Amino acid sequence: MMPRVLVVIVALCLAAGVAAAQDIAGDTAALLAFRDAVGRRLPWPSSASSSSSPCGWRGVRCDAAAARVVALQLPGASLVGTVPTGTVGNLTALRTLSLRSNALSGEIPADIGNCGELRAVYLHDNRLSGEIPEGIFSLRLLQRLDLSGNRVGGSVSPEFSKLRRLATLYLQNNSFNGTLPGDLDLPNIQLFNVSYNEKLTGAVPDSLAGRIPASAFSGTGLCGGPLTPCTNPSPPSPLPSPPISPPPAVSQHSKSSKLSGGAIAGIAVGGGAALLVALAVIVLLCFKRRRRKDYNDADENASPPVWVTVARTTTEKQSQSETRRSTAASGGGGKKLVFVGGEPEAPYDLETLLHASAEVVGKGWLGTTYRATLDAGVAVAVKRLRDAPIPEREFRDRVAALASLRHVSLAPIRAFFYSRGEKLLVSDFVGAASLSSLLHTNRARLSFTSRARVALAAARGVAFIHRAAASAVSCHGNIKSSNVVVNASHDGAFLTDYGLVQLIAAAGVPLKRVTGYRAPELTEPTREADVYSFGVLMLEMLTGRAPANAVAGMDGVDLPNWVRSVVEEEWTAEVFDAAIADEMGHAGEEMVRMLRLAVECTDQRPERRPAMDDVAARIERIVESAVRNRNADVDDFESVSDS
């Protein structure tokens, strides 16, 4: 009997081992198919070695037994293209999927619903389109879903109510339309945002009205809840009132004849006292109303309240986090790092941040920027602001408004720290190098097409800031090449330090700007001044020359005046950077068009400068034309070679 039991046990163990091997083999095949579709630059082995375990590959994490892949985390990994079915959807044990900040396009894979163990999905800051697939709504364990910064459209489905554990739902900066489901029921929701979906209309659902701040619905056509009340297009007509009969006339002589002199005096005294009391009440009410209005106006002008997560460091060096509204976050003692918009994927607290290895990556009059590498290998950018006597509440509200600006070309602000003598801003560490270093220090080989694409990404970011018009930031305020971070493939960029000039200026610190980028009329940050600075930036990219006082160790020139001093017919020989001179054959027209646009942007008269939306649209057409001409040259070369 005992040998038979042992045989059964051994057989079961062997079967489990075979099943596990098949599972990890299936995951490996799915990952390799994913790499072949969108991740050619991933340092994963080729399909010929697909028998090896993927658990040590970059961005791949397995369970303790190394039997299944449970996490695929490839943020900013230069993924390009459409994720096909049969790849991510075949990783059925997946718990975390993070493909944020890439160039993924097309629709979200329809078979994502096969990943029934998913808890967190981060697909923000890509180029995804189409509608949310039905499979998403079958992920009953899902807690966090971030699709912001894409082109996803369609309606916001009532099927979201099936996700009972959902705590974070970010859909902002997309193309959703229609109305929010009136019966939307997300009992555990803490962080919700559908802002800047212009075609969303109708009322905010009652289930969200008392829990989600107004900033989560800005840039839409929504109303009600924390927003302005919805207007009723056809209010019910009031019922007709019955006619009022006039009171019977009373003879003045007969009335007064019935009152004695003492009664009349008493009435006069009482009436005067009543009048004084009434006046006092009216004055008191007006005073209270005025105070309430001033308070509300102050809150509205500062920024709408947002949800934040406060990470405190306790005496036992343990991290505690709690979620609350920024207006309720106390400014009292105890060091705390405030995460604006929710917890990071890999949570950390202030002590972890301060003990991380760090290196200086930039210095300016606004402060010093460090790259801090956390224990999990995640890099963040920490901006140590120059000391400015700004009240904590105003600082918090302004940073919250900055953090609400989410765009694929903006380095997102994630957290801040405030104390009387220290103020830190924490954002994602994005890109590979600053545009300034690529143009003037490293002298990287940047083609004209790459420069135009970088300019397009930066222009879109600035245009977004101008359109968003958050109360604490109406413009970038400090556009220069050191605040443009270029990605590794040199075809995109991120803006940093946006809105910090206004933040510092709010404390009464005198405005200071790098001379070479400064608009001639500048007395305070404006959109028109942004356009001028952006024009100088384009001239810098096209000429390869640094603006005056912009780069340490380089004298620089007054770029707008220098370019205008060169006769336009001689632009091709005198103006353009020698590094792109050999592209004049196929991109000469586009280079001249971009130079003319830069000259328009640096017009001395602010009202003559184009708007940033127009600048971005014109650069986009220049990029499309340059790419089309380059591809035509390649085709011509290949046809000649074949002949």
C-alpha cells in the first residue's frame, strides 16, 4: 500500500513540475512575442534561447518559485508600436503591468482580460487609441488603472462599477466623450481624474460628487458636484399666483385719533431701536458674506483641492501613509513627503529619499536639481528650491496645481516636501540628456529631423500649459535648452521646471531670467514671453550657437538679432549648424521654414508672435514633410542600387 502512495505522490509532483515548466515556457514565449512586436531595443535574449528563464530579464519579475511571471515593468523603455494579442494577454499570472512613458500606439490588447490576477495597470503617457476593451472590466482584483496621457476615446463605461476594488482611476488627457454614468459605483475609489477630456459632458455622478475634487473634472464640459451647478434647459414654469386684493383703506385721521401721545412716542422709540438692530444685523451679515467670498476666492485662485498621500517617517523608521485632501493636510510638525495624486509604484518615504545616492544634474537661479536613485533602482529628480518665504498652504496649493498638469511632454511632479528652511519637489527622472548638453557639451549627432521632433515635443508641452491655464501656472516661465530633456532615441523630449518661476515669484523673489532667452518686454512671466523664449530655443537648435549668458564657459550671441542681421539669401551658408548642413539637399526647405517660424516667435512686439498651438501645428507639418522627403531619398537610393 505504501509504495503505491509514494508512486502517486511522485507522479503528482512530476505533473506539477511539468505544468510549471509549461507555464513559464508559455510566459517566455509571450514575452519574446511582445519584444518582437514593440521592444526591439530590449536587452532580452533572442528566441533561439527561449528555453532560458525570463525571471532575470530587465523589467520582468517572477513569483517566489520562479514558476510564473507576475510583473512586467518597462517604463520609458523606448517601446514603439502596437501591442498585439497573444503577448501580454498570455501572461495570465501577471499582477503588475507598467508600460508607461513609451510610444505605444493602437488599441489596448483585447485579451488583457485573460490576466485575471492583475492588480495594477500603468499605461499612461503613450499614444494608445481606440476604446477601453471589455476585458478590462473582468479584472475583478484590479486596484489601480492609469490610462492618462493617451488618445483613448469612446464613452466612460458603466462597466467600471464591476471593479469593486478599484482605488485609482486616471483617464485624464484623453479623448473620452459622452457622459459619466449616473449610476457609477466605485466604493473603494480614492483617486479619480477625467480632466481635459473636452467632449465629456453632463453631470458628475453623485457617487463622486462628495469625494473627488473639482480639479479632477477640469477641462471638460461636466457640471454639478464640486463644479458649477448644471443648468436646466427647460425649468418648470411657476404656478400662477392667486390675485391679491388690496387691504381696506384706513382713514389716517381715525387711526391717529385712537392713539395717545405716549403711545406714539413709544412707537417712535421702538421703531428707532428696531431700525438700529436691523442695520446692525445687515452689516454683520454683509461682513460674514464678504469674508466667506474672500476665502472661497482665495481657494479658487490658489488651486482646487487634490487628493494627496502623506508618507511620514516614524521614530521606528517605518513608513506610514494616509490619503487625505490637500486642504486638510496639516502643516504641523513631523517630517513628511507629500505625494500629489497618489502613491508611487514603488512606495518610499522622506528618509528613503534623503538616504538615496544622488548626483547633481543641474544648477540655476531657481535651485539645484539632483538625480536620486532609490533602493528599488528607480531614479527620481529632486529639485531643491532656493529659499523663498512662501506660506505652506500657498506652496502646497501651487504645487498641487503644477502636479495636475499631465502631458506626455511634461516631466510629472510626484511629491513635495515643505519646511521653513527646505523645499523639495520630486518628479520622474525622464529622458537621457538635456538639449543644452547635446548641442554644446557632448556635441551629439542630432539630425535636423531629430531636432525638429524634439522641438515639436517641447512645443506641444508648452501649448498644453498655455491651454490648461491652471490658477497657479499660466505659462512655463523659464524655457531654455537646459530645461528640455531629450529621450534616448533623440525623437522626443520632456519639459522640466515649468511654473517654478511663478512659484518663487509668489514669495516676492525678484524675477531673474537667462539673458539670451528673455523677452525684451519681460516684467513678469507671460505666454507671449514663453513664445519668445521658445523662438530663441529653436534658433539655438538650428544654428548650434548658444544664446548669450546661457551656457557656462561660452560667450553666446544675441541669436534673434544675429539671425536678422544675416541676409535671408545667405541663411543656408551662414546660419545653420554645420552638423546639419549636409541635410540641405533633402530638408533645406523645411530648415528655412523652421528658421522663419523662430524669427516670428522672437518678434519684438508681443502681439505679433504666434500662439503656441499654432507653433506646434506648424512644426508638426515641417516634421512630416522632412520625414517624407527623407524616405523618398532612401527609396530613390535603393532603386538606383538595385538597378
